[in-house]
Amino acid sequence: MVWAGTERVGCGQNFCPKLEGVDDENMYLLVCNYEPPGNFEGESPYKEGSRCTECPSDHVCIGSLCGKYHGTNVTQGGGHKGTKEPVAHLYLEQVVTLVAQEQVVTLVAQEQVVTLVAQEQVVTLVAQEQVVTLVAQEQVVTLVAQEQVGTLVAQEQVVRLVAQEQVVTLVAQEQVVTLVAQEQVVTLVAQEQVVTLVAQEQVVTLVAQEQVVTLVAQEQVITLVAQEQVVTLVAQEQVVTLVAQEL
């Protein structure tokens, strides 16, 4: 028996598509029907679904399908009636077609699952890459922060060295000022000593001058005394002369 058309019939008990030349639309099936039919390696020619447990009163259970008695085969495009004896089977071609279509659906579903899994893996990989990127960015930020800290520390050290150099310079300047002040003090002391020496020399000079004056005065006194003695002697000589004359 061949289905009329390529209409999909879903899984479960569903009405079959309308068949040309058949008025009865009460045929049921429990497998998925997809066109075109086909076999796949490793799969049996047909696969039964769950066995039917209850069919309508004028149907019989044939494997996993409920089928109605028909006295003839129905082909696409028309058919004819045969005997009224019930036919308690469906043709293998129909079952194989349904099973092959079910296998196609299964493979399509598996491909979709594989695609979804692959997409999830891609999403996972992308997420991992993003996490790695974020971690790398955090590491870069950490390294930059460390470099900035290192730069700040280096700048602080430079500032400290500059400050120390300035302190050393100030200390050196203070020492220079102190040395200059000490030299000035020494110079002042030396000048005072020179002044003192000059003053002492002047005093010595004055003393010497006084001594010279004294000596000159003494010489003058001696001269005067000598002159007085000479005068006295002259006077005495004159007196002696006068006395002698008188005698």
C-alpha cells in the first residue's frame, strides 16, 4: 500500500492522510511518516512503534498499527474493491516507508542535537575566551597598576634623593657659612692683634720718645750744670786774679 501524497503524519495515533479511491479515513498509525522513504545502514528495514492496545470496533491491530479491513490494495491515483474477506495486514512497503522516514527524522533530530551541542560548545568556548580575555585584561590592569606603583615608588625615591641632596647642599652651605664666619672671626682677631701690636709699638715709640726727651733734658741739665761750673770756675779765676792783683 502506498500513501497518497507526501504529507507528514506526526507520531502517535493519528488519522492517515486521505487516500484517493478510498472513502474510509479512519485508518490509524503509531509511527512517524516522512517522505521520501529510505533505509539507513545499521537500521532494520522497519521499526515498530508501541504496539496498539485498542482500535476502533471496525479496525484490527496489525503490529503497531490499527488498520481497517480492506479487500484490496489501494494505489495512488485510484483503486478497486476486491473480496469482502478482511485483509489483516498492511503491506511491508508502507511500513518500510514510514520507518525510513522515522529514521530520517531521528537523524535530523540527532543532527539538530549535535548542532545545539556544538553551538553550546562554541558558546562555552566563547565564554571561556571571554573569561580568559577578562582574566588577561585583569592581569594587564594589575601589571599596569604594579608599574604605576613602581613608578610612584621610584618617583618617591627620586624625591627623597633630591630632598637628601638638598639637605646635604644646605648642610654644606651652612658649613661654608660657618667656615666663612670662622675665617671672618679669625680675621677680626688677627686685625685686633695687629691693632694691639700697633698700639704696643706706638706705646713703645712714645716711651722711647719720652726716654729720648728725658735724655735730652738730662743732657741739657748736664750742659747747664757744666756751664754753671764753667762760669763758676771763670768767676773763681777772676776772683783769684783780682786777689792776685790786689796783692
